[in-house]
Amino acid sequence: MDNNDRAHGKFSRSNGIAFPQPGPSGESRHEFKRTHENQTEYQPGKRQRTGPRHGKIVRRPRVDLEATLPPDIQKSQHRANHIQDQQVIRLKSNFFHLTTNNRYTVYLYSVKFEPEYEETRYKKGIFYRFVENNEEFLNIGKIFNGSNLYTTSKLENDVTTLEGKDNMTDNDVKITIKFDKSLSTLHSSEEIYQSLNTILRRAIEGLSLTLIRRNLYDPEEKTTLYDLKLEIWPGYVTSVRQRDAGLLMCCEFNNKIMRTESVYDDYMRCRCNLRDWKEAFKKEVLGSTVLTNYNKRTYRIDDVHFEADPQSTFDIKDGKCSYYDYYHTKYGITIKDLRQPLLIHNSKKKQRNQIDKAKRGDDFDQIMLIPELCYITGLSDGMRSNNNAMKAIANKTRLDASARVRRLDKFQKRINATEKSRSVLENYFMTLNPNLVEFEGRLIPKPKILFDRNQGLQIEGDFSRNLVNKGLFRPGLLDNWVVLSTERYKKETHDFCRTLKESVQSAGLQINYPRDIYFLRYDNKHEYYKELQKLANKDPQIILIVVPNNQEDRYKAIKKFSCITRIIPTQVVMAKTILLKSGGGRNLSVATKVAVQMSCKIGGAPWAVRIPLEGILIIGFDVSHNKQNGKSFSAMVACFDHNLAQFFSCVSEHKYGEQISTDFTLNVQKAIKAYQAENYEKKLTRLVIYRDGVGEGQIAQVLEYEKKPVEETLKTQFGEDFGFAFVIVNKKTKTRIFHQSRGYEGNPPAGTVCDTHITLPERYDFFLIPADCRHGAVSPTYFNVIHDTTRLAPAIMQKLTYHLCFGYFNWSNAITVPDVVKYAGKLAFLCSQYLQEKPPHWQEKSLYFL
């Protein structure tokens, strides 16, 4: 039973147990991500997102129109045209031109209900029934989104009142429609883009897609994985905005993972196979999101009512009705098991205003659901840990560039060929161009990677072999280190230590055999902690720790000891990492990666990337939130040498969920002091900050509370002519870019940059593809330069950004963001998830968090 079919009154069973009503739905999402990181040191547990989605929930504008293009520079000056050393390539993107009448105007009205309703679907149903036979609304285009009405013609009066009955409750309803403003594409505003997106969404709804929460999915195009008992429903995400090439619609795909087994199947498995089956069933379903098959709505399961069943009754206007009778009468569904328990969803009181005030109460804050009719969305923890299952899902959901272009073409053809969709666009004088946007991009040459004795090589792809052949840039000496393992892996640990020493001899990294190797009899975090205290007294350079599995508590205890209690670098590896190959051979590549990472933690640098700019300080910043313990930390990592091989870091704790740092300027000043201490002969002339974790609607806050104070401090300290750039990094963009070559669409090569057509007219911005993508379609990283007085040409800023993507020592290739941003994200994550406090400042010049 759902909100639209709600019976009036309190629910009850014959024995007097109360049963609350159904209500609004929730949604879960599943995303597949690709990582660029060598997991030589594992970090157990599931990573929390560090972007704004895990920040404090604040109502933000849907479209951020903050103009950040420097006012004294023309748009063309911030677009790098043909550059001598950069090849021009032909590109496409997942955008379509949306053409409107030159005099396109839509009229915006606010809509108020008396009594108030909070459920959007419910309001839409009442509104369209009221206007269905109203002469003033008959011959005009009209779209109501739950709070605003958009029309193609202005109504006769500025205020229009509609009155009628709510068919469900038989209450009187009054709708007041008040003129707000007229909107035109000639003037950019949040309202005009909101209206265009609302119209476009209505057009897409004409394709008979299924609305699940806020997204539209196509069950007719579903893919079934029979072995996993899963279905994958493809969906569409669209947005309209004015870009450099005109009014464009971005179209991206997402997927909804559905299980073909109902919650009832899980219930029966638990009941038949487990002694404590009630607790097992609750553990299986609590916190999950289910889809009800009779109305395609989603609900989060908050509890299970084992004392209730489908024969329980609730009050209706004419008496009482059981759940069994309700579903049989309303939907023609016959519930088979009359003794199954009911699922409880705690609603968010979205429908309480629809009920007579005298009948309001806590009973109306819950929804009862039938397990037989519910299907869990998303994946279980068991499925997520099953590599074969995840590969099978990824193979079905990952689209390469050519397949993505074909699906985009199919999507626009469906819109233009479907009468309902086409008529919506025609009513608002809009047409969707059938071709994807085409434009020119440029290819930035790869940087020279510096190895031992400054040997520079311009390398295509991975350069891990060159580390051994050419030697490490700054290898270091590892002659005082110890190992902690368990007796179970005694032989494997000794073998790995010998392999570790031999793997990097030709690379110039001298690793002596460990001074001591200790083996624990018992595997628990207390034993590790006690032995680490003993080892710390020997003052080793680093401790290599071999652990049997990825137990999170053990890893947390190790890192808190090594980063907080006693400042000693540690390298944690899982036992399976050091095991011999299946054929009995040694795994030299793994040993090399572990050795390189250990070298970095004691001050080494495996390679370098020469930046031909003197006197420049480069800073990366990111934030991480821990939802479980309510901890939020930001980290700032600075690079202050032109070889990208010397770093400084600092950490600040935030109130949970806060993205904006109150210590931002203070930490920048610390980084400047660190630069001056290391480069006392080189005057600092430029500062470039790369800031990750900023969402739409937060740019104004960043400008006011982070950029502005830093700018004022720099002017005071260095004068008006000091060069300062502030760049916002977004790696979660919906934009996709395709390379056109010989009539075939593929992924653009690494180094591709785009700063025209799909960029925004009010910004100095560009898209960059730093790394090659061999699986699926590449997702470019978006850079928004919100402030720039460095006097660097756009091509130089783009080239600098690209070259910084080669400086992350945990991956011997380019990554998707500048190295300082990646380091900052890794440090913030370590502090929020494991340390849960700020590390001491005397580690600030080492990569202990790598």
C-alpha cells in the first residue's frame, strides 16, 4: 500500500496492534569506479566519498552561475588556440544542441496548496486534475514540478485560484497560482535552467520510463544476470545549460541494480537454515532499500514487525481492511504466505499535512510493506566482495566510447520519434538536434620523467620497468628496518625480505636484510600493539608489517601507533601480497612496488617531473568525512621544488560534514614558510592551489572564505604583483569526450585538453584527460580556475596541470588529478577513517601516509 492509495485512519490488527500507513520512498545507488592506485599497502574498509555528497546537507542552487572569469580579460584570451607543440584532434562529447525560438519565453508561477502537501506526486495528481477542464489552461503548454508552474503563455490574471476536492480524503483543496516572472534564454539564471530541465524531463517521461525516486529507468532495456539473480536497469541523467557553443543538453547514463529475488526469498532462507533466523533476517534487510513491484516505488527498511502479517487490518473510511484484501482488490495481487512478517519503513512525515489535524499522531510516521512484494535494490556486502560477480556486473554496465555514442544516438532518436516527447518540446518551441556536439581539442605532450642522475625519458604508458633499468631519482638507503609478521607466514616473510632486497638493487635503492624479524603467535590487534612498542624502542627507519587479512581494527591500531603514539613509518602488506606465484616463482613486480613505497616514506623519490617554472609553490587540498564516527578532516599537501619531489603536509579537523576550511589561510601560510625554509635562495613569486571536494553551489563560499583571505594575505606579504591562482578540481563530471578517427569513436589519448564549446562562458575552465582509459569510456577531469593573477597563458596552466598528474609515487603513470590533490585526499582519508585525530606536525615533510 502506498501514499497514493492510503487508507484514512489508524492501522490496527484484531488484537489491537497498531499498523502505520505507507509513505514516501528512498533510493540507493550503486557506482562502479576504477582506481589508479597500487595497493601495496592496503587500507581496509570501504572508502567514504570525499566530495560534497558526504558533506553537510545544505540546500544549494541546482546550477552554480558564479562568474569566475577574470573581469579584465576577454574570454578569447583564456582559450588556448593553436599551440606550436600541441597536436589538434577532432572530438565529440555527450552533448546535443537544444534549439529554441529566438524569442523563447516561459512564464514562471509559484503554486501554493491549502492545506499544504509535501508529496510531489500527490500534488501533481491534484493539480492536473483541477486544470484538466479549466478553459484558461486548455490551449497552453504547462508543466508543474510540485512547487512551480511553467507556461508558454501568460495567464489572464497574475493570481489564479482553483478550488476542488481531494478525492482521497474528501477534503476541500485550494490552489493559488501566483505570477512570479518571465524567463528568457537571453538572460542566464537558475530559474531559466530549472525551467528548461523541467521541460526536458517531461519530454523524457514520454518514453514510458519508470521513475524511481528522482531518476528515470528503462525496465524494457534491462539486462538480466541469471547466475547472480540480478537485473540491471539502464537510466538517463540529463541537464541543460548555456555553454560556449550555445544551449546544450548533456546526457549521461546510470544504472539501477535490481534483485530478481524478493525479500520473502531472503526471509525463507534465513528461517530454514539458521537457528537465530529472526536476527539473521533483520541483519539481511535492515538499512536496505526495496522496490515494490506493484507501484515501482522505493523504501528504506528500518525494522521488521514479526508480530504482524498480511492478515493484519487497518482502518479505512468504511471500516477495516486487511493487507491481503487491499492488495487483492487494488492491484489484483494474491499474497501467498499469510504468516510472513511485515517490513517497517519510518517515513519522513511527508504526508502528515494531508491528514486531518485531529487524526495526526506518531502512528502515521511508519509504513508497512509485504516481503513478497519487495525487491532489494543494490548489492549485498557478499556480492561486493565477490570479484567474479563485480566483474560480471562491470562488463554489462561499462560502455566503451563507441557503444556509448550508439546509445546516445538511440536516445535522441527515441525522443524525436516519440509523439509524447516531441509534442512537449514543440509546445515550448524547442527542438533537439540529432547530432552530438563536435569540436577541436589539443594534445599536450607528455613530460619527461627524470630518473637516476637526471636521466630524462618521455615515456608512453607505465614506466615501472624504467625505475629498475634507469634507477631511482632519489633512492635513499634502507639499512635499519625491522619486520613484524605471524608464525603462520614465517617462511614466506623470510623469502619476501630476500626478494625485496634483490628487486631494486639495479635501481640504486640499497636495502639491507632487516635487522630483526619478529613473529607473533596470536593474530590480534593487542599483540601487534605490544610488539610495536618493543620495536619502536629500537628506533628503526621503518617497520614492515605482514598481516593475514584486511581486518580494519588491526590496521587502525597499527596506524594510530605509528602516526600518533610513536612517529615511525610503517608499511603494511597483506600475506597474500607476498606469497609466491602459482608456479613457485618470486613476484618481483610486487616486491619492487613495496620497496619503492618504503623508500618514499623515509624520504626517497622514485622519479621526478621537471616543472620549468622557478619560484612556484603548488598546493593540493581535499576533505574526507567519516559517517560512522562523525569525524571530518581536511588535508593540505604542498610541493615546493621544481622536480615535484619535496612535499609538506598539514591537517585540520572540521565539524562533521563541513567542506569549507576555517584553517585554510593558516595552513597556506605554513606551506609558504616551509617553502622559504627549503628555498631560501629562491624568491617565491607564484602560488597555485588545486582544491578538490567543491560541489555546485559552493563556489561562492570558496571565493569568500578560502580564496579571498589567502589573496589578502599574499598581497600583504608579497605585494600586489604576486601571482596567485586558485583552481577547483572536479573528477566526478557527467561529461564524456570521444575521439573521432577514421569514422570511429574511441577514447581520446592521454593529454587531451578541451577549453571550447562544452566549457562555460562565465568561467575560465577546461577539461583534461590525464590518463589513458582502456576499459569503458574515459571521464575527463574538470578544472575551474576561479582566480588567476599568475600571468601564465592558458596553455601553460593546462600543461602544468597535466604534468602534475605524473608525480604521484604510488602509480608509475599519470593519474586523473594533480599529485598534490591525490596526496591530500589520501592523508585526509587516513585521518578521518583511521587516526581520527591530527597527526603531530613533525611528520609534515614526509609521505608517511602513502
